[in-house]
Amino acid sequence: MSSEAIDKRQIAASFSRAAGTYDQVAELQRSVGNNLLARLPEPPFQSQLADIGCGTGFFTRALAERFGRPVLGLDIAEGMLRYARDRSPNSLDWVAADAENLPLRSASQDLLFSSLALQWCPQLPQALAEAFRVLRPGGCMAFNTLVEGTLGELRDAWLAVDGFVHVNRFMPLTQLQLLLAQAGFARWHCEVESHVLHYGQLSELTHELKALGAHNLNAGRPSGLTGRARLRGLTAAYEVQRQAAGLPATYQVAQVLLFKGLDQV
């Protein structure tokens, strides 16, 4: 996302409000996060691990269980951190932090994990630079992020209604790959997964996005409530795309591994 498209304060506030409902509707988020977890290399013994954009702490706890060691949970949304802290063992630490300005020492971490968080960074190159800085030589940054094509059905339906920005914009895959190539890591790998969810009614999708804290957060979005006439228009436009399984909502997820070279400082 461009710096004009996103406001970190709004992101933090939106996800803080969603802390209590997030896990109830996060089936896709758990699925793609588990896919990332399965891709992780085995970190060195007694290594330092951090979960960037940890949210409710679901994967922070999963990382601690898998590798048998404490994991640091970092998130910009303090409401999420409070929720995670209340539901996690005391061995885990939680810190309010911005992925673009990590409060970690240089060369202090062996593994950085981040699931569906970095798409909310206005300056992804800065977040990648911070990851490179805090990783020890030989360390790995594993993250996934949404790319262009995500919620395309919803975007197309809104375009039939008005010219406002109603759906979050996500980075084109080619742009992401260019940024990865320029980030300075010794090697990297990027694989895109396509997930299509289906809903009986449009309201099920919009309510889910709100419960996740991931509803429209772009500049250019309309202010105020959406009128009934526009909602009827949106519903009609989305119904054109209905499939046998229901109304489709596509998520394009890039799964990324970045490796810092043993000779890189």
C-alpha cells in the first residue's frame, strides 16, 4: 500500500477494536498462517524469535509450542496485545511496536515471523530493511501478505455503484517481487496461494471484514453510512458473480521467505 492509502493510527485503532472478535472469524488467517508456519526452517538452538504483527497471539503461541522457546509478540494495536497477553502463558512477552521501526537490537533475532500484517505497512521497504537489520547473519524472515487481486469481486461490484474507494488496495505481485529483490537479502523465495471463500449473503462477508478489523481503511473512502439504494446496487452487482457454492471472495496470498547471508552484517 502507498503511504497515501493508509493511516497507521487508523490501522491500530481498527484492529484494537476487533481484538475480541478476530479469532471467531479468522479461518482464512489461520489457514495461510499455518501454511507459512510449515515453511519455516529450524532455527538454531536457544535462538531469538519474534512475531511481527502478532494480533491475538495465535501464531506467537504456535511458534513457542513448535520450537519450545519464548517468542516475542509485537503489534501496533495495543488492544490486540492486551487480548494476547490475557490469553497466553507468562513466558511470552508482548511489545507495542511498528514493523517499520522495530524496538529490537541489530543482529539480535534468528527468526522473524509475520502473518498477514505487512500489507498494512505504508512503506514495506522500510519494514524489510528493519527485518534485515535485526536479523543475525544466517537468520530468516518469513512473512505472508495480501497482493493485488484480493477481494477483486467486491471491488468490481462497488465499481458498478460509485467511484469511491471501498475496498483495501493491495500491492501488485510484480512490485512486491521487485522490493524483495532490492531488500539486500542473500536469497529469497515467494509463492502465491489463491484462496476463494464463499458466502451465502454479501452481509456475511462485510460483517466478517469488520470483525477482523480489515474493512475499508483507504484514503478516498466515502464518509458516513452507506445508503440503502447503494447497498441494493452493490448487492445486485455482487449477485451477478454468484457461484454454486455462494458469493465468491478471492484472497491472493504471497508466502515469502527471506534469508540473511552468513557473511551479511
